Amino acid sequence: MNAGIYDVVYRRRDVRAQFTGAPIPEDVLHRILAAAHAAPSVGLSQPWDFIIVEDPAVRRAFHDHVQHERTTFAATLTTAAADRFARIKIDGVLESSLSIVVTYDPDRGSPAVLGRHAIADAGLYSVCLAIQNLWLSATAENLGVGWVSFYREPHLRQLLGIPTGIRPVAWLCVGPVTHLETVPDLERHGWRHRRPLEAAIHHNRW
């Protein structure tokens, strides 16, 4: 058994508050992007692109949008849930070294994407595999990654000049960290608890 991959899988965390802001060496950034680009994809379509966001003004504009969406979400919560949510940091946009936005091009490889004819979302799944590759590789490089999901796609498309038809799938905050938490943030703050593996396994039928 190669324990290395298991160590990385279980050390990986969705990082928010632990970024140091230190620069990422160019060779390290290239390695994690190359690992993402090596992900499997339906019909070898490789439908992803990576936008590296370093501009402080762009990051500030996105952060402001994220905070607005945080407020919108908080307004939907019960008092108890809102109290728990108030303690949870949801992004490291300003603290991280840089951000990487991963996009999906559904026309990549068209008109006949081998393997996608019956499952339209197979290309989107491929992009998620690239994101996972990037995340695990960054963890192996002792970097943190935080996936920010409090945004509206049209806003992000306009902010980054993403062409019509290209879908932004993930804004990832990336950079060196002081440490990776042993227990994920949402568990530590009492938002959710992990589901045991046994509850997720079925045999032959649901």
C-alpha cells in the first residue's frame, strides 16, 4: 500500500482562515496546474480552463460580492443556525496568495464528445475531477485551498470577462498556510457532522 496518497486525502481541508499570504513559487504553481490538467475527462475533451487571479482590485470586488451573498444566505436561517453561521469564515479571498478560477466549456470537443451523449453533465464532472487533482496536489505541496461558493455565476462571468457559454465552476483560494486543521471547519463549529461510511454503502440495490 502507498500510504502517501491516503495521507494527502485525509489531510486535505477546505481552508479559510489559515492563509499566510506568502507567494507560491512558480514551479509549485505549475505542478499543481499540471496535475489538474492531467485529470481524466469525458471523450478526452479537457473542458476546463484556469484563470489565475492576483489583481488585488479584482479580488476585493469579488470579496465584496461574496460578503453580500453571505448576508443574503444568513437572512434565510433560523436564529440558532444564524448564530452558528456567524462564527464560520466562508472565504480567504483577500488573505490567500492568489485565486484560481476553474471554468467549464461545454463545447470543447464538440460536436461529438465520446461518452457524453447520454449524460449531459459528464463534462462538468470532468471539471470537478480536475479541481480534485489540483486540491490534492496543493495539499501535497503543503498549500491550502479554499473553494468559495457564495457567488452568482453571472457576476463572476462579468468580473473576469468570461465568454458567454463558459461556466465558472469554482473560485479556489490558494496559498501557503500556517497549518491545516485536524477537524474540518463545519464540524468544529457544529454546523454539520460527518456521515459514517457504513451509512453510504449499499450492495446490489439501494
